[in-house]
Amino acid sequence: MKLVTWNIQWGLGCDGKVDLHRIVETAKALSDADVFCFQEVSHGFAPHDGGEDQPAILASLLPGYTPVFRPAVERRDEKGRPQVFGNMILSRLAVMEVTSHMLPWPATECRSMQRQALEVVVATGFGPIRVTTCHLEYHSDEHRKAQVKHIRKLHEEHEKRARLTYRDRSEGPYRSLPAPVGALVCGDFNLGPEDALHTEMRKPFASGVPSFVDAWMIRHGDAPHAPTTGVADFKQWPQGPHCRDYIFMSENLADRIIDLRVDVETTASDHQPVTLTLRT
């Protein structure tokens, strides 16, 4: 199973051009992924997307993939036209379930917007996997802390729910699906490897639920994380190259990692794409 996660900044490259074709070509060159997870996908915000329907364009550029877009921000302009901005997953694997989680948005004085985690359950050769992609708050540590706590709580509840013996075998919406055998949470976490929230994300659960591990650390040990932003866009990122994008996974999947890489060369976005390969 191969996955790519990338904050595509609505296709805006470091050359100032918005080019979704370049995004898809770059992502596919990095990995012939079964699942693409993109953050910052736009439709209706003309300064970003030029009025184009980016979810529809990405879907057309990846035929054979099931497109799942859900907005973190959903508004209407003065003419009632939709304005949406959020996360998108495109899966070549069968999608069994889709859930859009609105993340905590504390009422603190902060330049901010609603944040979201988009979750799908996909069928793999070793069983259903829960894949979640997210884009956490940039401007507020308080917001990020609440969002990491919520993501961990969602995982814990999913795992506890899977232990329940009751199963609904009807064909209606109450039907119980097969329990996922593991979980991946990826995206732009807007925090560094040295951040206390990186440690918090990996903290064991008191309930015995499989904890999260950082796929980079499992694959590369103590080697510094490859930079996932600040590689070429020094205006937005004057601190230079650094890491803020991750793939966390439930620890029971750790022995399946074959490869974990970052494309540190592309300038098609202000972030760098990350790819994971799991043994099936």
C-alpha cells in the first residue's frame, strides 16, 4: 500500500503559478500511490483558485481514484455561490466509509479558521485501514493542542468501538462495518519534531489502545526529519527548511513499513510531499 500526503497550497508553486497539473505529476512521480492525501484544496476563493473547481480538477487528473473532498471552511459569496476550502483524499483502493471531523476551534484571539480532519476507511490486502488527513492550526499553540487531543480521542474511541461484540448485520445505515486493522494520520501538523505536541501525539493510551508512532522515526531512527517546508519559499518561511508534515500510524502497523521518503526538490508548493509504502 502506497500513500502520499502533501499540503499543496491550492497548487501555488514557489514560482507564483497555480498549477494542479504540476501537483499531480509531481505526486505521481514520487509514488504510484494508492491513496493521495492533499491539504489546502480550494473552490470559490478566486484569489487562490481563480474561480476553478479544484476538487473536480484533481478528480479529473486522477481517473480511477475515488475522490473524497470535504471542506473545513464552507461559505457563500454575495451571489450565493459556494466557497469551500479543505482536505481531499483520492483513493485507488475501495472506500468503505467517509467521515469529516471538525477539529476544536477555541474562542481565543487568534488569526484563525476552522480546521478539519478528513477520514476514510479503505480496503487493503491486509484488511481495512483508517486513513485520516488533517491540517492543524498555524497561529496558535492552544488550538493545536486542542486539535491533537481531539485526534487522539477519535482514535481511542474508534479502537474501543471496534472491541464491541455487537454487530448490526442489516443493509441500512446502522450496519456495522468490519473493524479497521490499523490507522494512519497524515498531513500538515504545523509543529516541529521537537515540539511537545509531537511527543503528545505519540503518548501511550491508558486504555491499551495502540499508540501512534511517527513513521519517519520508525524508518529512519534518530536521523533528523527531512524538511517538508521552507525549502524554496523563504518569504513565507524565513526560518528556512524544517519539518511540519508527518505520517503517524498505529503502532501495530509499524512492522509493515517498507519506505518513507520526502521529495525535498520540488517547488510546486511551499510544502514537500511525503510518501509511505507499507507491506501488504
